[in-house]
Amino acid sequence: MTQNRTLSLILPAFGAAIIAALAQIIIPIGAVPITLQTFAVGLVATILKPREATLAATLYLILGAIGLPVFAGGGGGLQAFFGPSAGYLLAYPFFAFVTSKLTHAETPIWKIFVALFWVMHLFLSVVSSACTFSERWAGLQL
């Protein structure tokens, strides 16, 4: 294995570790706490290549899904994907990929603004859909 290949396997693991560490810094407000989790995904995405950034975010979600306490507040397990913050979690790989693609030096500024508009629109749509799903799910559980 070459050094470049080894590095491309190690970097996503370090990225997932950074996201997991920063997710533990919490300001508890309402059902969805304010954490440095989203900031960490953006930070990792600006540092790593698109493939590595997407893998880091996906690895972070897999670690949380199998039960490791990597989500905000030390949470973990599949139940996190059915709570009020599920939309944020599920959008992380997409967010990491798009952010990493847009932070390359060759990207023209107009493409960044157009993509930013569509990413915000899509992200808000996913989050609102997830919140609606979570509210309906919570209503069924009562």
C-alpha cells in the first residue's frame, strides 16, 4: 500500500473523531440542542477532499448508529435517527460533500453562490421534513 492510499484511509477516521469530539460541546436549548457538531462537519469538509469528507461524516453516523456515544450529549443508537435532530444527522454526508467540493480553489465564485442557495433550500427542506416526521412519530408514540 502506498503512503497516499494509507492516508486516504486514515483521514476519514480522524475526521469522524473530530466530529465526535466537538459534538460533545452542547448548549441545551429546546428539543434540538446547539452543538459544535455541524461546525465540525463543515471544518472537516473544508480540510479534506470530497470523498474523504463524505466518508468521515458517514463513518460518524455509522459509529453512532451501532451505539457508540458519539452524538450530542453522549447519545448513540438508532433512536437518534428518529428524534428531532434526525434531519441534521442524515444531511451530514451531503453537507460534507458539497462543502468540500465548494472549498476548492478552482471553483468560481458564481458557482459557489448558486450552489449555496440550492444547498440551503435543500437542507431546509430535509430538516423541515424530518421535523414533521419526528412530530408525527412522537404523536404515534403517545
